[in-house]
Amino acid sequence: MENKPISKLTYEEASKELELILENLRNDEVSIDTLEKVVSRAAALSKFCQDKLRNTEQKVQGIIEKLGL
């Protein structure tokens, strides 16, 4: 799994890493010793993706409003 700072990730990178973490969790591929760290990373990635989507949606909505569409 990546250890790149979340703020340096693109949405696509964060989303892919989150999917990988979830797949590993579903398949019991995460040891109990790293579980807390992995789940914390997943939570941070999820928040990053949600924030990115929300901000993009607001910007697009603002552009649409300026165009009068």
C-alpha cells in the first residue's frame, strides 16, 4: 500500500488505494498488527475523496450558474 501523503494524491490515486484497502480487508489480508493503521488510512482516503467530489461539484455548479444553464 502507498504511503504517499494523501494531500499529494489525485482523486483517482486515492480512490484506487481505498479500493485496494477494502479488497484486502474483505479478503482478510490485513494483519491485526496493521489493522488500525490501515483502517485509519482508509478513513482519511474516504474523507479526501468525499471532499474532492464535493468541491468539484460546487465548482461545476458555479460555472453552470455563471453560464446561465
